[in-house]
Amino acid sequence: MADRKALNHYYPPDFDPAKIPRRKAPKDAQQTVRLMAPFSMRCNTCGEYIYKGKKFNARKELVVGEDYYGIKIFRFYIRCTQCSAEITFKTDPKNADYVAEHGASRNFVPTKEDDEDEGEDKLLTEEEKLEKKLEKMEGDPMKQLEARTLDSRREMEILDALQDIRTRNARLERVDTDAVLAKLHNRVSGPSAPDAGLTAQSIEDAEQAAAEEEDEALVQKYFGKALDTSNAANGNGVTVKRKLEEEAEAEPDVHTLLALKSAAVSNPVGTTNGSSSSSKPSTASAPAAKKKKNAPNAFGLVRKKK
């Protein structure tokens, strides 16, 4: 009994490999392979449906005289499960698919119109592409409306981008490169560099003067009439409003009120002129009432005249 999985084989001393005849296989030799149906199909003989994925023992052969950029194309032979009619299909390297060739028809053919159009468009120029697009849109008003909408939107986007570029360019034109370099040099070198400091200081003074001129122009523009009237009212050009303080009547003190009351009791109303004249020294002898000048103004009050 021979050994299984033997690593060494015996070659006799008289072995000559040149004497071994070479086997000649036919060019159209077929191989038996096990495969599954690549697509659902219907037999043209009996009408039996063969679903995708059904397994078959098929014969495979090379298609002579056909290739796709050097890629070989193979043909497969199977038989219908109902009537045993022969069905053939072959590979399609261009679309990475299979093509039904004989004996059956494919149930669903995925037509790739867009891909075909793209392949054709690659060979066309820009003018030819535009003409082709216009020809397609001539019979469809909705496509024409969509195209006009897209064109207007694209135009608005281009105008916005152009406006941004113009604004950026105007901003860059206003920037003084010498001033920027002077400020940068002053920042790097510090206050120890006199020339750079003077340059930066002069630039700041010029900017401040320009700002003040702009402010004065704005004030003159909006408040020019008011300033003219105020200058006419006051020589200095400043209008001053003063509030006239009115002297309020002095209120009597408590001691004064008591003295007046006692005098009224001692000299009734029905007295003669002599008595009234005699009462004058008594009133004169009373302590004088101290007038409080501007008493209400002490509290921040102003009395209005009636």
C-alpha cells in the first residue's frame, strides 16, 4: 500500500523527461464549472423562469476573436430546468455584467442611459454639449424654467463674489504699507528706536487730526444752524441760561411773634392816635426781628410770584 501525502517520489535512473509526450489541448476546449445564474431570465422554448442565483453545472469556453481592451470574454452553456433547452450567456467587461446570448431573454435590463450619454459627452466639445442640452430642453418647458432659475442663481452668486472681491481690494488700497511697516518696526524694536517712535507718533497725530476734522464736519453739517443762533446770542459762542433767584419774604421769628402779641394785648384796637403814638416806643423797645433772607432757598426751594 502506498504512502499518503508522500514528500519524496522515486525517479528511476533511466528517467528522461524529454521522452514524455506533450498533451495538446484544443483551442476551443470547454471546462465544466459550477456557477449561479447571474440574472433572472426566461426560457424562450418553454417559458420557464430561472431566477437569479440558481446553481448550474455549466460549460465555460473562451470566445474567440472578441475581447475588450485585452480582457478576455467567456461564454457559458447551461440547460433549462424544465425543457433542458440550451441557454448561453457571456461576460460583459465594459459594464461589469453579463449578456444573454441565446436560448433565453433577460427579464430586467438595466439600461444605463446616463452613463452612455456621459461617455458620448466626453468626446464632444463645449459648443456641441451646449447645443445638445438646448435640443433636449426645447420640448420641455419645465426644464427650461429650471435652467433659467439655475442661471439666475449662479449669476447672483458670481455678482456677490465679485462685490466681495471689490470690497476687499478697496480695503487693501486704503491701507498704507509704510505706516503698517513703521508700526510693526516700532512694536518690534520698542521705544528705544527714536526714528520709529517719531514716525509712529506722527502717524497717530495725523489720524487723530483727521478724526477731529471729520467730527467737526459732522457737527457743522447737522448742528450748524443751532451754533449760528447761539453765537448771535452770546459773544463767546456759548449760551448760558441763568435762573433768576427771587427773594422770598422773610418769615417772623417766634420771639417776634410773642412780642407782637403782647403789644396787641396792651394796646387794643379802639385806642386813639395818642395812645397809638405812645405805644410806639414800647414796640420800638421790643427786640428787633431778624429777617431770614432767602429762607426757602436754604432748602433749595424757589417761590414763584403770583
